[in-house]
Amino acid sequence: MDELFAILIALAGGLAGGLVGVGGGVLFVPALTVFIGLSQVESESTSLLMITVVALVGAARQRTYGNLNLRDALVIGVLSPLGVIVGVIVANEVPQRALELSFAALVLFVAYGLIKRALTAPAEGPSR
């Protein structure tokens, strides 16, 4: 049964990643926790590796459309591991419940910001 959920999570995460640029934290982590039964830390760790592949494929494909800002991506990509090092240490020291609640709060905060931006921004056509 876990294999079926894993296939569905992979397809949904890939689709979401290609469609709206999400997949890792927004979809993979909760799905791995809820449907596969991994702990929050296991889900986060697994998602970090999974999202690498999704991000590389998505970025390569978006580059063909001229949508990739390579300079910004490289700057953020080179500096992000510093935060990951600290985040991994913290994630392994705080209680599972605190991680779950923190993750949920972050997702809600980001969702609020996206909804607010979408409702106040002028309507635009396709991204091309």
C-alpha cells in the first residue's frame, strides 16, 4: 500500500512542482507524514532529496521557456545549505509536535501571503 501512495505522491508532487513551483515542503512533507507514516523529521529529510530531482528537472524545463533567473538561483542555492545545516540540527533537537505545528504555521503564513497578493495584484495573462 505504501508503494501506491509513494507513486501518487511522486506524481502529485511533480505536477505541483511543474505547475506552481511547489512540491517539497508543501506537498511531499505532509503527504509522507500522513499517507506513508514517516515522522516529521523523516519526511523533511526525504523531501530534501526528492525535491532536488524535481527542482533540477523543473528548472531545466523552465529554462527552455526563458523563465529561469540563473544568477539568483545560484546565489540562493549556494547560500541555502548554510541554513539547512542549522535547520537540520534544530529539527533533530526539538520535539516532533513542535516541528509539525511550526510547519503548519509556516504553510498558513505563506498561503495567507499568496492569497493576499493574488487578490490585490492586477490580472495578468499567461506567464509567457
